[in-house]
Amino acid sequence: MLKFLQVIFILLPGLYLAQNSDSLKHLLTNADNDTLRCVLLEQLIEAEDDEKIWTGYNTQIKQIAERNLKSCRPNDLLYKSFNRYYADAFLNDAFLAQNQGNNISAFALYEKSLAISKKVNYLAGVANSLNGIGIMYNFQGNIPKALEYYHQCLKIQEQIGDKQGAAITLGNLGYLYSNQGNEAKSLESYFKSLALLKELNDKTGLARTYNNIGVRYGDSGDNDKALEYYNHGLTIYEQTGSRSGIALTLNNIGFIYFTQKKYKEALENFKKSLALREEIKDKEGMAYSLLNFARLYERQKDYSLALKYSLRSLELSRELGYPENIRRTADLLKKIYIAKSNYPKALEMFELTVKMKDSIDNIKTREATIKKQVEIDFEKKETEIKTLARAEKEKLELKANEDKKRQNIIIYSVIAGLIMMSFFLAYVFRSLQRNKKANKIISAQKKEVENQKHLVDEKQKEIVDSINYARRIQYSLLAHEEFLKKNTSDHFVLFKPKDIVSGDFYWAAEKNNRFYIAVCDSTGHGVPGAFMCLLNIGFLSEAINEKNIVEPNEVFDYVRERLISTISKEGKQDGFDGILLCYNRDTKNISYAAANNAPVIVQNGNIEFLAADKMPVGLGERKAGFSLFTIPANSHEILFLYTDGYADQFGGAKGKKFKYKPLNELLFSNYSLSTETQKIKLDDTFENWRGNLEQVDDVCILGIRF
């Protein structure tokens, strides 16, 4: 049904999602009415993760709904049902556009779904559409608008009795109010969410909300209340056996005792928290716990123990690459070294504190710049649409006025001829004067329309010039030809962006006698895809060149965490699919990590499709770390890395997709040729297949020999 919702609204009972796809397809083939077909198609959408497949089911729902709505009357029983299916289908389209970075289309589709749902009083659909529009405003940073739409969504959820959805919305409101500094409204929202979660007996949600309330009370200085709610959360985490939740809550309780100068109780809770975090190998939590130990001992002037725990925390924080925790630990170490009269070390820690502060400021500036640019592009496009719509309206009004004037002239002429022939000449004279005046008005309006068209053309040129400049920036970050020649024995790159700028990219780096090469497909294409491309390249470079991460799978793990913490805080699944390959010049071995896309190898005259992890680099259903795969030295004749754009291109005599099997056969049939000839044959085959059809996605294929 609705791909973007956690809570699924079933329209008609009687069928179960447990049925597998094959049985659902069989039922669909034998369905004898359109209502049943829509129900089955919605369940197929819910069961399918591949957007290339579920979008086809979604299109069928829209076609069925449109066909039936043409023959249904507003008072027919089926009229409301098919409008509900129609509204849900547009919600799915909006989710897809949003997931691909096409925010303007997503906004328009949410509005369309909202209008259809309101027309038939489909309250669940109205709530879902309002939630989607709120997400779009939140993405733009327009918090007042986001709050407005979240409140409208919440009101409807309460009206229709959707307690789970209302609890989540209230939790989000609590978080937003907290960020705005409105602690009273934040607590009010959290307590309302808490009441609903108690009714639902949602233990995980209850424990999390108790902790959030404890944080709010702790920040406001009400330590007794903070301890009360932390202990409620701790009890539930102990019941459910959540060791990470227990460790987090114990650390929070210890910090409250620390602020109260109850150092014995604080130390007891910090020790329990650290022990659990060491058991579950939570390195981030261990770094925070060790820092709390150091703060406690520094407060007690036990500088030897404070130094011991501070250095352990700093070591872990550097290993994890967390600038903020490095800054905090270095600042504490500076105070400890001053107390121990070790001024050279104190100066070293002071310099590290300043360096980490600059690094944090640079990251925040880069994130703010990307977000602001997306907002500017959204506003520009919205202004363009409004300008064109206004010009079209003025054109229609002008034509209507002209038609009305001509009609009046005919009426007046007939009446004048019937009344008196003697007035004929005078009427003709007046008509000529009126026409002359009308012609002057029309000429002036025509000139104004031409001026407006010229202005629109200039603005369009400015936008295109800006995107072309962005293209030059993007291409400067891709792997240069000379750099690839230096690090490979032979290679080719077929790179064909769908638009001026691309979401696909190929990138390379060299570090400690290792050569890294990546071929990736960012979320979306065009301008949104290019922004994701720049962000992804930045995080890959940061992982290898700044964090000194060696193995490709650990690089992907790091980049995924950076993406989630940077742009996926509201559940957005932006990131990339791709392959990162590492060639070790010392051992001649190749290691790689693969997210959804898999490399292809030719060896001993055979083609082999290598393994890959079925998850993206970004927020997804799976949370496991990426696997490290290896290829022995000198075991291949050529390696191919590619994205999905070539295989997904429509064309040929029947306008179908090219698909992966013909692509791999094409690569295998030409692998013995020179790399330049392989590239030409791939490009010619693609263009001949595409013909006059539009290119549907960015294309990137890399062939490489070491």
C-alpha cells in the first residue's frame, strides 16, 4: 500500500500480507473485479522492496482507478473506494520522487493526493498527505510550516483513532519543540506520547520516551524528576533485556549524580554503564563513559586517574573519528595538564581543541550550504512555475476580452441597422475609433508579453549557466584520466549523465601504497543527484584521507553513519549504491565492498558475478556492517564496475529495458579488445538501443586491469 508509512492502513479486510508474492500474483491473474485487483496490487506493493517492480503495480492501480472513476457517479458506493486507491497511488509516487531527490515533484504529488482525499473525506489519506508535506517543509528548514502540518496530521490521527501514529507524531513534536527551546511544549508533547504508548503497551517506545523526558528535566535543572523518569526507563530496559538501553540510562543517571556532587553514586552508575558497553563493544558509548570518569576524577582533583581515563577516551574518539568528543576530551586534558604543571602537553591539548572546533565548524558550514542550496533551487523552480502560470492566465484573459469585444461589435451593428439606417455611418465611425483604440491596447499588451518572454528566457539561461558551472565543479572531483593511467595497467570509463550534472560518479584515491577506486549511484539524478554525489565523495575522501580507514567495508560503514547523522535524521533514505575497490600494490591482492551493485570479473575465459551486500550506503532496513570481499592476485583478466543506468535504459524495437544479462554478455564478448574499443562498442550499442527515446538515468561503466 503506502510505501512511506510505518503504520499501514488496510482498505479492505480478508486478505493477509503473509501471502507470498507468487500467490498474490496468482490471485491477481484470476481476480474477477477491479476492487479485488486494487487490493491485491496494494499488497504486492507492500511486499515488494524493488522500486522498479512496485512502481509498475502502482501504475496499474492508477489506471484501474481512472477507468472506473470515468463511469462512476459521485453518489455511487465505489466512487469513494476508487478515489482512495487513486490518492494512495499518488502518495506512493510522491514518496518515490522524494526518495529520488525530486522535491518539487514530490511536493506537487503530495498536494494532488491531499486534494483527492479531501474530495471523498478519506481522512487517513488526508493525514498521510499532510505528514508528507510537513516532511518537505522540514527538509527546507521551514520549522513553523512543518509544525503546522504535523499538528494538522496529529488532529486527524486522533480523530480516526490511530494511536501508534499519533504517539510517533507527538514524539517528533516534542523533539522539534525542544530544539526551538520551548521546554514546556516539549514536555507536554512527550507526556501525551507516553500516555498513548502505555495504552499500546509499547515497551521500547515507553523506555525511549521516559529517557527523553528525563533529559528535558535534567536540562532544566530538576534533577529529582530527571532521576524518576530515568529509573522508569531503566526498569523497562531491564525487563526487555536491552543492554544498550540499560547502559545509556545508567550513564544518564550517573551524570545527574555528578551534577549533584554525589560522586560515589555517580561513579557506581558510570562503572555499570561502562561494563555493559564493553560487553556489547559499543565503542562510541565507551568513549563517552570514559570521559565521564575523567570528569569525575578531575572534579575530585585525582589528576592521575583523570589523566588515565581521559587518554583512553581520546584514543577511542580518535579511532572513531568523532571531532566533538575529541574536542571535549582535549579540553579536559588541557585542564589536567595545567593542574600537573605539564604546560607543553597543556598547549598541545589546547591546539587540538582549537583544531577540532574548526573541523566541527567546517562540517556544519558544509551541511548548511548544501541544505541552503537545495532550498534556493526549490524556491527558484516554484517561482518559475508561478511566472509561467501567470503569463498563461493573462494570455487567456486577453483572448477572452477580444472575443467579447468582437461579439459586442456584431450585436451593436445588428441593432443599429434595425433601428435606423441614418445612424449607420455614425456607428461605423465609432466602431472604427473603438477598433483603433483596441489595436493600440493589443499592441501594447503584445509588447509586454514579448518583454516578459525575454525576461523568462534570460532567467532560464542564468539557471542553465549555474548548472553548467556546477558540472565543472563535479567533474573536477571525479577521477582524472592521468591519475587512473598512473595507477592501472589499462582501463576505460563510459560516463553518460542523464542531465547536465550527474548522481552517478567514479572516484579514486591513493593512500599508503593502496589504490582505491569507486563507482557509485547516488540517490536521484540531475541537480539533487549531484548534491548527493558531492556529499558522498566528500565522506569517502574523509574516511580514507582524514580518518585513515583502510578496508573498503569499514569505509562504507563510516560513510553510512555520516550520511545517517547528516541527512537521515527524519528517516530519509538518501545515500548511494556502489562498489569501492582497493588494490594493494605490496600483495597484489584486491579487496572490495559492494552495496547492492556487484563487480563482474573475467578470468580463465569465463565471466563471474561477484558477491555484494543487499543494502545501500545510507539509511536502510539492514543495520549490519558491510562485508569485506577479496580477489586473489593475478586471478583476473579484467574487472567491470557499473551502475544500473545502462541496464535500465528503454529502447529497441519494443521499447523495453536493455537489462543486465545482455549487458554482461556484451562486456564478455568484447573483453579481449582494447579498452578504448570496448568503450566505443558500449557507447554505440547504448545509442542504437536508445534510438529517439529519452535517456532514463545516469550511466557509468568502468573496465580496469591491474
